[in-house]
Amino acid sequence: MKKIIILLFISLQVSSQSINFKGKLLDKLTREPVVYANISFLKINTGISSLEDGTFSLEIDKKLLIEKVHISCLSYKDTIVLAKDMLNKTIYLQPEIFELDEIVISKKVDRELVVDKYSKKEINSGFGSQKKSPWIVTKFFKYDSIYAQTPYLKNVMLHVGKVRRARAGKFRLRFFSVDTLTKKPKKDLLSHEIIINVKKRNELLKFDLSKYDIEIPKEGFFVGFEWLYLPNNFYEIKIRKKNSKKIDYLITSISPFLKGKIEKDKTTWCFSQGEWHKIKFLKKKDETIIPAISLTLTN
């Protein structure tokens, strides 16, 4: 009987350490829901995304309520608050004001240029994400003088993995300017929300950007792939030992899987836990994985 009481006490103690961290995000001006905002703890790999109604919900340890949380969403100013100040509350995010360049209408001659075209044989790696802290992977496109003939971004193409166990994935496409001092991503170049749905059989995604009149900056720019931590994006992978039918453990992953290419003497900028990090994803000093993202430019 004593053993049963002790075990019961331990189980109650463990369960009492977790809490449902939930709340709601609204636009400070319009009071409309802020959709697909990424909410991540600054010191640990834990996070979630807000849903279509602006709500979020995540099971966390009570100890995390004293930690800082970073809220990031396109068209809104980054916000950092204590987790306890978000619990069961509505947080109002301040919209970001974008200054749009004057658009000059001129006669166009049909001219196109494809930048970084990939064949299937070249794509030999990629980027996945587990149910941890939301993150963004970027690819940098350096400006070239030949772009002067085709200075506008017509479309972007991304290669994604076909995962049978995964549901249709959903992610956000972003474009960032370059910080001239640190060379890392700085500000969004486009204020429009671009959410892309990926079906199970999709492998090459092509998105038309011609209506946005994005001119390639002389400093270059980054294309960002942002995973969304939504229930429909989650799927489980069963991990087994070699030649064993027994499941050792399950990993909750996020769809979709972004394909990439192993290249030498290059690095990738990633955003996680509220900061940009310059990362090499391979053990070899001179190699890293670069996202398989291509561009089509036009005039």
C-alpha cells in the first residue's frame, strides 16, 4: 500500500508541473486575429503558431512562465514578453508600417532569366523541422550586374520532399533585405502575406510574384522558408532499431520538408529563438546545405 501511495504522489507531482500555455493575438488597431504568428521561447527550443482565430495553445512546464517569449509575424513589430503575461490573455501586436517605393509604369519587353536552376540529381539533402521552436531557413541571392536587364522578380521555385506519412503542409514565404554591417537578414521586403499549401505529391513549387513588382536590391536579398507550427502540419515518425519491429520512440515532425544541395564555402542564415544565426549544417568545415530555391527574373 505504501508503494502505491508513493507512486500516486509522484504522478500527481509530475502532472502538476505542466500547464496549458494559451492565449490570443490580435491586431492593436483593427482588433482582428493575428494569424500564423510564431511564438517561441528565447532560451529553449519550444514554440507554437497562432491559429486562424489568433489563439494559441501549448503544453509547457510551469517553470517556463518566468521566461521571455518572442512573438514574430509578417507585417507586425517583433514583441518580447514574459510567458506569465501571455497566459490566458489577449496580446495586441503593433502593425509594421511599410514604405512602398513609387512604381513606374513602362513598356516591357518579354525577357527572362532563371537564377540557380536545380536538376533532381543536384538535390542531395534538405531541411526538416521537429515540434520544437519555430524557425526560418533562408537562401541569399547575391546581386549580379546581368540582372540589370531583368531587374524584377517574376516567380520563385522551391523543391520540397514528398512524405507519405505527412498531411498537406503549409508554410510562409518571406523576402528579407540585407544588413550591410552584419550581412544577415534585416527587414521584410514584402508586406503581403504569402502562405503556400503543399499537397502530398508536390515536389516542385512555383509561386508567381509578378504582381508585387519586387525589384532586386543592389545589396542582394534573402528568400526565407518559414515553418508554421500548426496541428495540420504535424506528423509522427516511428524510430526503430535496425532489424527490429519494436518502436523505440516517436518524433513529431513538421511538414513540409525543404530540399537542398550540399555546397562548399557557403553558409545559411536561420532565425530561431528570437535571433538570426549563421549556421553550417554539415560536420565538414567547407560544406553546408543550401535550400534548393530558384528565381525567375523579368524586365
